[in-house]
Amino acid sequence: MTPAHGSTVDGVLRRSARRTPERTAVEDRERAWTYAELDDAVSRAASVLLDQGLTPGDRVAAYGHNSCAYLIAFLACARASLVHVPVNHHLTGDDLSYLLGQSGSSLVLADPALTGRLPDGVPTMPLRGADDSLQARQATAPPYDGPEAHSEDLVQLLYTSGTTALPKGAMMTHRALVHEYLSAIAALDLSAGDRPVHSLPLYHSAQMHVFLMPYLAVGATNVILESPDGDRLFELIETGRADSLFAPPTVWIGLANRPDFATRELDGLRKAYYGASIMPVPVLERLRERWPGLAFYNCFGQSEIGPLAMVLAPDEHKGRMDSCGRPVLFVDARVVDENGEDVPEDTSGEIVYRSPQLCEGYWDKPEETAEAFRDGWFRSGDLAVRDAHGYFTIVDRVKDAINSGGVLIASRAVEDALYTHEGVAEVAVIGLPDERWIEAVTAVVVPRGEVSEAELIEHAREKLAHFKAPKRVVFVTELPRNASGKILKRELRDRFAGE
């Protein structure tokens, strides 16, 4: 067993509190906390949790919106050697019951407004607001004085996004996440002088583990927003309170489409991070035109690796706008065929990883764990090519590649071609069952203005080989997404398969 002085998630905060106790660590609409105050609140919240009869290793679910209270609860679980289970606050019904049941959570910390959605009989404590909430109780609780967690202990069950199947709980240790924090700091040029704003859900690994926790490690001042509200984001940038922003492509597209995007004083934004889903190249080009001096970073990875695996830095974009970059500090990656053998450069294959950032497997799913981890490498499910300079470019998810007439077609290539048409606001390309083609390339399009199916098919044929062009175009008002902005192609396939 690793001794208690090994690296732990809550130790990241403890060290920053000792180094810069009076600096503001985080703030939301309710209040601001210095590093010393935040560390003290975490310690007292840890005592409150253990007073509920919880013991080390018990799972504690968090079902709430972004707030300092949510962050404190996560760090308190880490300090008390409990396993935090972040739950999408949009989940209800069977989806919510599945995560709580599959994780075996002994307690749910929930925003008061959300408790009515919880299954009957689930032990619950309000996260904030109420007199009996964790937030209220920690004010008078004694500081935690129990044993420290070990670096090999589980600290979080990080559920996968479930875009192709039921979510699986990736078992993350303190050691894995601390390694990932170091990788993020090095690859994304995070520093104490940055002024980051965190507006994506904290239950999602990217906002919490690629940005908020690494920024706490370096001692920055962090602003937490409940959601990526464009008015609030623009206000923070214009007033100099924010100069660093992470958002998925959907949010960047939304900001760029605002009527005031071209007129607001937004030059104070210095660092722009995008990820969580593939950024269409035409969209990125438009953003870079508007902000020629802004440093854009492409962040790529998945829940099982903490989640940051690769980064394309600002000075690496030229000539490789569609690349997701190169592996970060603690990640080793290869591109392999179905037998696990390396494929030649510029040849499509599956990315596999080996890293101290990786999860220990999937909670209570031994068969899925054995399938994902083979010969010491984790099978990512992402199809990619690797060039002679070590840069990776994602072609598709293995399960999203389309088998049309026995030929595999990458949906991303078709999507990028359609994004060059001014009548396409958003698009997702899927394969639907077809008697002749096995799967027919189908584009699900959110239109901008008037545009026809025939027009888009012809446009794609001008950009692509004819067999790659859509055989059908379906128009919708919006695309289904999970909280991180990933398009749920599984839902689209289910919806349109019978039509």
C-alpha cells in the first residue's frame, strides 16, 4: 500500500492553501473563498459526511448544479476517503435510478430543487441552501482529523457519456487524477496568473479535472458559473475578470452566432480551449478569423483517462486544423488494427493508451473491463490516423463508422464537407440500415435558412467521392446531446432507423 504521504486529490488543495492562503481560490454568485477558507470548508465538510455513518470506500453521489458547494463536496469526499459519484443533473427516471443503483451510492448530495426527482428511499442530504444541508452543517462542524487517503484509493466513479451504450463507471484513483492534473498544467499552459471561468457542468470530467482542479493546483482565481450563459461570459471577459475559457464546439458555435459577437470588446480573452466533441474545421476557421490573436487549444480524451489524453497547442494548428494533437505528458498512445498490431503512418486504426492516468477498470463490470484492457493497453474506441510527426487525427468512433456497400466511411469527413455549405447550422452523419448498401450514409441537419435535400447531397458530391456523399438528408430543429456537448448518434439511429 502506498504510504499516506502520496499524492491525493485533496492534497492538491492543501498545498495551494499553504502556499497562497489569502488568494481568492473560487467564487460563484453566492460568495468567494480564499484558498485557506476553501481548505477549511473541505475539512469540515469531510467531518459532516463521516458523521452520517459513512466509511472509507462508500460511494457518495452528487446531483447538483455548478457551485462552490459542489466543488467542496467533491474535495470533502476525497479527504474522507469516500468515492465521489458525479451525476448528470439532467437525468431523471430510469437513467437516474440506474446510476445510483449501479454505483451502490450510500448517500446522495442533491440541490434542494432536484430532490423530488430522486427514487423513493434513497438517503439524501441537501447540498446547499437548506438549514440541514452539507453547506450549512460544515460551518459549525469540527475539522476532519482522521487518516489521509492513499494515492491508490478510489476517489471517483467517472461514468462514461453513454453515447453508444449504458454508461460505465470508470474507477479513478487519486494517483490517476493527480497525474492527469500535471498533464493538463503542462500541455495547456495553465498558470496562477490566468483568470479562468468554469461554465460547463462540474459533474463532467473535462471542466472539473482538466481545468478547475489543475487551476486550483497552480493557485489561480476561478469563477464558477452555473451554465455557459453568453451574457455573463461576455461581461466577465469585458471587465477583465476572465481571460481563459473552455467550451465544447456547440458553445463556441453559439457564442459566434450571437448578434453582438462582432461588436463586444472581447480582446481580453487570451486562451480558448475546445474539446469534449470534434470541432468542425469550418467553424474553427471562422472563430480564428474573428479572434486572430487568441490562443486556441484542442483538448482531446475520454473519461477513462481522466480525461485529457492529447492536446493540439496554438502554434500547432497551422496545416493540421483537424488534428487533436499529440499525447500529453503522462500518456502513451498507439494506433492499431483489430489484432492490436501497429498500423503504418497515415493509416486508420484504433487508438490504444497506456498511462498512469487510466482508470482501474469499470465498476462492477468485469467483462467490459477485460474487453477494454488488453495486453496492458486500453482500447479507446476511437478511430484515428497518426502522421510521421506524431500528430493524431480522429477519423470517427469505431461504432460510428458507416459500412456502406462493404466500405467503411468516416462520418466526420462527410460532416466537414456539409459544414462548408452556408445552409447548414449543425449536422450529424449516421449510417441507417439499408437492404442494398448495408448502411446508407444519412445526414441529420439543423438548417440555416432555406436549403433542400437535393442541394446538400449535390454539395457533398462536389467535395467528396460520390459513395461517401449522403444518400439521404433529414432536417431537424436540434440534435440530441449529452451534457458535454457530444451528439448522441445512438438516439438518431434509433429515431430514424424505421423511417
